[in-house]
Amino acid sequence: MEKKKIFCIEFLLVLILYSLVICLVPLIHSITFWIAFILSIIEYIIAGIMLIFTADTKDRNSEKIFDLIKIRNTFIYLIVQLIFNIFSMCYGKFPIWCIVIVNLVFIATLIITTYIFIYIKKYTTEFDQGVQEKVRNKKKKLVEIEQLQNIAVDYELRKSISKLIEILKYSDPISTPEVEDLEQKIEINLTVLKNLIDQGKEDDAQNCCNDLIAAVQERNNLCEIYK
């Protein structure tokens, strides 16, 4: 919030300075001049509002690049529209309708590109958060399976669980819709494996672990095919 207040103050100071400079410059204050001047002020204010209300105050490092690109593009837009409007004020012979249409195009371009950028940022952020969540779930799952390995008594079962851990460790955490049913089956079998080991039914647990190894390998193969 403090950063937004500082930005607003700087924004207003620049606006006041720009207005004073334009008004004090000895130019013919024709209708064309005032229309170009007023439109440049309106576009400047719109650009400032877009920056303020679309700014991310949470300062997530993974998203700062988006805000930097947005700020850069907004300033490029401001420079282009200011050059056009200042030229219109100085030249004074542009048709009024031409000035209005060009400035409306500027405004529409800013609004459309800003919201496209916001959508891309939102989609990318949600995807990144989804990946992080899947990585956390994978690590949690590995810890749970390692605990099962420590509980197991049978050597062959411990060896199979170790193989399962190794396969899971190098599995891609990002899945595809084609493997959703298989992943649900893997989750169910992991629960079954835990219950069997807790109950001391290690022969059945061995069969369940072998099924899990086959299911995880199949899941990994399908992920490579469909990506």
C-alpha cells in the first residue's frame, strides 16, 4: 500500500509538471491544441490507473518479471502518445477527428493489451502454483513410502519399496488428463500398501508393491507419450 501511495504522488507531480510546461510554452492555443492536450492528460491518467489497480503488492519474486514488462510497455505507450499529441499541439493543423480517433486507438490498445497481459500472468501463476503443489505432494508421498520401508521386515519387500521410491523420485510431477485414472489407482494402492504393512501382511504387501511399481512405470510412460 505504501508503494502505491508513493507512486500516486510521483504520478501527480509528473502530471502537474507536464501540464505547466505545455501551458507555459508559447504555442497557439487553438481548439486542436486543447483537444490534443486534454486527450494526452486523459490517456496519462488512464495509464496510471491501469498501473495502480493491476499492480501486485505481494512482491512474489516469480511474478516480478510480469510487472516489470507491464511497466515497460505502459511507458512505451505513454511516450508514443505524448509524442503524437505534442506534435498535434505544435503543428495545429491536424483534423480534430483524426486526433480523436488516434487517441481512442491508443486508449483501446492500452486497455486490451493490459488485460491480455493480466490473463497471461494469472494463467502462468496458477500453472506455477499447480506445479509447486504437485512437487510438494510428491515429496510428501516419498516420505510416507520411506516410512513404510522402515516399518517393513521382509527383505524382498524392503527391496521392492526401495525400487518404488527410486521410480517415484524421478517421475515427472506434472501429469496429463490421460493418466488421471491411473494416478487415482496409484493413490488407492498406496493406501492399501500402508494398511497391509501395518497389519503385518507382507506377502500381500509384496504383490501390492509390485502392482504399484508397474502402475507408476505405466504412468510415466504415458506422460512421456502425451506431453
